[in-house]
Amino acid sequence: MKIHLRRARGLSRIYLKVMKFRALAWPPDTVYFVGDRPDKRLLGHECVHFRQYRREGLIRYFFRWWWQYFRVSYEKIDYELEARAAEIKMDFQRKET
């Protein structure tokens, strides 16, 4: 899958700043970011979100993400836990080689 990296501008930049995110995976294949270009770990995290979009469907994904955001907090959103687990796995695999 080819991913397009775009520096966030306008509303996407405001959203990222308000939410205190460094990057945002936006379907079908664009990662918006603020600050420095995303590293491999952050891109891996965002790629997990692309897989989640395809697996769950966009409407279900966004509804569930926001529902959990307001109900349990960002740190406990299932999708974010899955993406962070993939980051840890990537770090572990890099250290083994």
C-alpha cells in the first residue's frame, strides 16, 4: 500500500493541534502530520489505522472511535491499543535483528 504524506494545513492542522496528535491517517491513503516528518514507528501506527478502516468500514470505525473517546478516554480506545501494540511489536522486531 502506498501512503501519501502531507503536512497538515488548515482544518487538519487545527484538529491535530487541538487533539494533541502528531499525525492522522485519513482514508484512503493519506497521513497528515504536524512538526517533523513521521518516523517509521508513527507511520506503522497510522498504517494499522488504515487496516482498521478496511476491516471495520469507515462509518463503524469513526463511530466506535469517538464513542470510546468520550466513554473511556483516548488511551483506552480499542483501535489505539491495537495500533500501539503494533508499534511495540515493530520495536521488538527491530531490536532482534
